[in-house]
Amino acid sequence: MYPKLHANAYVRPRDYIGATFYGMASVVGQSRDSGALERSNFRVALATLERSIAPADLDAYMESHDGEEPFFATRAHHWAVGWVETLYVALDAPASVLDAAEKILERLESYPVLDEDDFGEEEYREASEYWARASVADRVHEIQRCGADPAVSVFAARRSDLPEGLYVSDLLA
């Protein structure tokens, strides 16, 4: 039962001296350098797991496990990548949590986006931040490079707000 979760069960790396997560399975992760898709999927997966468990089931689980939660996110710092966050689920969590985690992994196997709306909002936020920080010359270059809607004039580069008609996915490429 729950083959995808068991395939992601924690195994301690050979030369690792940090915290261990035996009896846990990783669901999703993100790092300092994650793009909009990984950040969105991490946020959506965590929210999905939070909604999957009834308060009474959460209390019962935590009481029987010395206050441990059935799922949690960890953050590890690393010299090469800055930090890495991983969302773990206990392999003995209530069935509702295990079902939700298994469905997340199944969905990600067939399609990389857990929530199109959340991903679109994250992508737009990232593009808007990039646009606001960019110089006018860089904005002009991006308007020309991205093959924006013909209605987007290079004069839109003067404004700090992202012009409508500029293809956000091209801007982030």
C-alpha cells in the first residue's frame, strides 16, 4: 500500500551526519534556487496535507507519537545550494494524510504542476519582481526578446509595472 510513498522513504546517505528521518517519506522539496514551479508545488502540497487531516486525528496522532506531527517541512543549510526544504510524511500517519501524499506523488508523476492557478500567480509575481528591478534598457530588451503582443510598445519599459501582453513565461525563460 502507498507504493510511491514507500519508494520515497528516507534512507540515510552514507557520509551524512545530520538529522535523520527514518519512518518518513519525502513528498516534495524546494531550495533557495527553486523556480516558480517548485515553490508553488511545495506550497500547494503542504496546504493539501494540512487540509487532509481532521483536527481530532491530528491530536490523536501527536498524542500517540510524543508530540511529533504526521508531516512537516525541514530546512537544511548547504554550502553549495544555500538551503533545501523537504516536505516529509510519516509512513504511519493517518490514512487521510497518506492518501493525500500518495495522490500528490501520482499527480506529479503524470503532470508537473499541482495547481495551475497557484503556479500562474507565482510565475506572475516572479516576473513582476524581475520587471520592477530591471533597468529601462533591460525592459526594452525583454519586450523585443519575448515576442510580446504587438500592442506592447517599447515605451512600456518606462513603467515599473509589468505591461499586459508581455508573455510572462517567456520573460522568465
